[in-house]
Amino acid sequence: MDSIGWRYYITYVVLLAFDFVVVYLYLPETANLSLEEVSGIFDGDNALISWKGVRRVSKRQRMDNAARYTESAFEQVATAKKGIELVEHVEHSQNQYNGRGP
């Protein structure tokens, strides 16, 4: 290691630059997305990225997949909201439970 000296840092910087390029070009942006949206990008039938049989996907195909995913997500939210009721008033009891039983 002493014989390499400062030149080792050049190797390290080159590897870091390569990693940066790979991450920038091949990983999708997940900032400001909910956990469900990130899951939709990587998992499921409407995944934007196919890890099985990796291939180049055109921008049009990615947009179509994203549209299908968001439509199905909105449908799931709409069906989930059907069973939810809004509570406007809650009555509070004056009796306090003291932990000693009835």
C-alpha cells in the first residue's frame, strides 16, 4: 500500500465517478413519492422497471406503465374510501376509570 501512495485515490475517484454515472442513468427518481408509489415502481404487474429479463424500455413504455399504475392506485383508494365513515361528533364520558375495577 505504501508503494501506491496517493495514486490509490485516483483509482478510488474513478470508481466513485463510475458508480455515480450508473446510479444516475439506471435508477429511477423516488424523491417525494409515497411508499406505495415506490413499491409500484419496483414491484408488481405495472412495474416501471423489469428486473427479470432486464431490457431497455422506451420512454413511451415507461409512461404507459406509470399511467396504468396511477390509474390502478386511484381505483384502490376509491374502493377503500367506500367503507369509511366521517365522524363529526364524539361524546366524552364524565366517569374516569381508576383502574380498580367496577
